[in-house]
Amino acid sequence: MPICLEIPIQPPHLHTSTQELRTLPLVLEKYLRFGIRHVSGDSTITHVPLLNPKDFELLVDIFALEPRVHFMLKKTDLTVNQRLAGERYVWAMGQVRQGRDPSSMRDFD
């Protein structure tokens, strides 16, 4: 009797190694920064998470990395900052596609 293993098949662009699944959240978290935004005359200060995908352009195709970040965000064991870094990467890639500066706090939604 043949043994049948159920192996989930992922689309080719989502093939990720176990090593990448472990290191991608750590790398993104390392590049996560926080800026401060405030409105003139207002005493409220907002801490804004910043992550610019263009920082990775010399290392990797930032557009090819985006589906891997989406896949990473489905993991349940991410730290708060790792999840925030992934979300900011996806948001910033949207800014890049719109021709905006992904590190600008002015364009923050």
C-alpha cells in the first residue's frame, strides 16, 4: 500500500525555506524605526513606525519580497514589532507603487 503524504503546495513565488521563514521577521524588525509626528500648536505627539523597502534594494528585489512578507504575516508566532515591520513593509510598497516617498510621515494613512 503506497504512503500518501499531504504536502501543502504553495504558488512558486511563495516557496520559502525554513531558514527564510525564521530570518525574514528578524531582518524586517531590525530595519523598523520610529519617528515622531506632531501638529503645530498641538501637545500630542504620535510615534510613527517607519520601514522603507528601498533600504533593501541593493540586497533583494523589493517587489519579489512583498509576497514573502504577506506569507510571513500569516504566522502566529511573530512579535509585535515583527508584525508591525511586516505591515509597514506592505504599506510602504503601496506608497512606492503610487510614486510616493515610503519614509515620509506626511503620507501616513
